[in-house]
Amino acid sequence: MSGGSEVRGVVRLERGERLPVSDHLAQESPLSVRIRSFDGTEIEYGFLMRTPGDDAALVLGLMFAEGIISSKSDLIDCNISDDEALLLLSESAGPLPKHRLFTSNSSCGICGRQHKPTNIVPDSPETSSTPSISLSDLVSMRDIMGENQQLFKKTGGVHAVARFSSNGTLVDIAEDVGRHNAMDRIVGRAFLAGSLPLSDEVVVLSGRISYEMVEKAVRAGVAVLAAVGAATTLAVDVARAHGMTLVSFISDERCNICSAAHRIIGDAD
């Protein structure tokens, strides 16, 4: 077991012939998350269904997106051991959250929350007026992301989130069975590197843009969020409320600019 995939024996039906073959499958397993405050109080936050690897960044990105931590001063440590994560908070962190009621599965980044999603993301940084990019820039970023989706090439079963500088340089990429997990890893690594907010960068998704992906991007200060797939209604509403540029259906010749079109060169609001 390594590199986010495992081999399973399957039977491939091809042109009427049954062939026993080995197939690389994306790993999916639970990560238990506990949170302990500076005074020793501890809660069970819940389980994350994820592709194992870089779990500290995953947990920290999630905690940042949820508003549990806002800076490194809120964090003492994040210990990972045997599919368990223990987040140790400092006195500067806010009160312990109520634990999620359900497992957060690999298709849903908000499962188990006790509050209703809204258009406004609290404590989000002001959206930058930059960068300005073109469709050809987005297509190039899409292609670079695809070239670097190593786990997808092996399994065909994971999503990707890629972070780019305004000049199109790939800064980071994460893959996971859960789209929201990939985003949390990107944000978690930026948090650890002191790179937040991501106000002058572009974040590209391999799949669709749903509410929780925009919410996480807004919290991280992302100005441009683009995807190969479609956007949902609430994703567009949240992006518009925060002045984020949201682009869906990136293709060689066209895309849909769902909000804040002024950052896309050649288009007007």
C-alpha cells in the first residue's frame, strides 16, 4: 500500500472474453479527528473519508475552512497516528466547536454540520482585484494540472485541485477521492507555509464547483476559482457575494464566467 492506491484483482470483460487482471484502485479510508483545547478539554470532531497521505495538511485545511483556526498562533500541534488526528489548540483559538454528527464522506465536504449553508462566509479576507487572466491561461493551467495528476493516471478514481501563480506556474497540486479533501490539502499546505491568503493566485478544479469548494476558496482568499466541470447555483451565489471570479466548463475555445468577469481578459461584467 503506497502512493494513494492499492491493487485489487478484478475480472475484465473485453470483447466477450473474461480476463483476470490486477487493477490500481484509489485508497479510501477513514481518518478520525479529535480536537483538544489548551485547557485539556477534548472533543471527537468526526471521521473524514479520504485518500491517505499528507493528513496533517488535510486536517489543518479543514480546520481553517471551518474557522476553528485562523493563524499559526491558534495551533500548538497536529499529531497524526494510525488513521487518527489530534489537533492541539492554543489559548488564542476560539471555543471548541460542536462535533459533527456524521462522517464526512468523500463526496460531501459539509456532511454533519449543524448550521445551514449561506451566501456569506464569515471572517473571509477581502477579495483582491487581481489577477487578470485569459481563457488561454486557464486552458494551459487545466492542461498542466492534468499532466500532474499522477494518482488519477494510475487509478482514474480521484479528483484534483491545483494552485497556480498569476503567470501560470504550478505552485501545488493535491489529489483525493474527495474534491473537498483535495482543496483542504491545498489550503492546509498554504497555511503551514504562511502563504495565505491566496489573493493573487488561481485555483483550478478537475471536476465541478459546488458550494463547499467555493466556501473553502473564499475563506482562503482565492480571487479566481476555475473548473473543468459545472458550477452549482449556491456556488455561484456565494462567489458573487464575495466578488470571486468563478469559471466553469473550461475548454479550448470557451468557458462560462459565472461571476466577477472583470478578471478574465477580454470579457466584461
